[in-house]
Amino acid sequence: MTISAMSDSAESIGAMMRETAARVFAEACGTEVQRAADSGTFPSAAWAAIAEAGLHRALLPEAAGGYGVPVAEALTILRVA
């Protein structure tokens, strides 16, 4: 695989993860959850949804069960949040 193909693949995975993050955050992190978290309540259901979607594994190498997304691409997930 060429460097260009690897880069395209990482960007594609990153784009997929951004779309997933947007959906997960919209569904699991509404205003009520945000208010509860601001007042000190741990958002267990939101974190469970994030984990179920695999977002917590974005930066892990594929060999370790992650997606191997480059840092710059993975950080775009935070913009969605």
C-alpha cells in the first residue's frame, strides 16, 4: 500500500468516525446529560454509547484493537463534540 493510499484510508476512517461521533453525541449527549455532567453527575450512558461506537479506540493501532487514525484526523472528532 502506498503512503497516499494509507493516508486516504486513514482519512476515510476518520470521516466515518466523525459521522459516527455526530450521531452518537446527538443521541446520547443532549442538554439534560450536559447539565447533569456540569453538576457533577458522571454521564455513564453517554460514555457507554461512545464506547459501543468504538470512538475511544480511534488512536489505538489496529494491532491493538483500534482504528489507527492519525492524531490530526482523530482530533476532528473533538470538534464534533
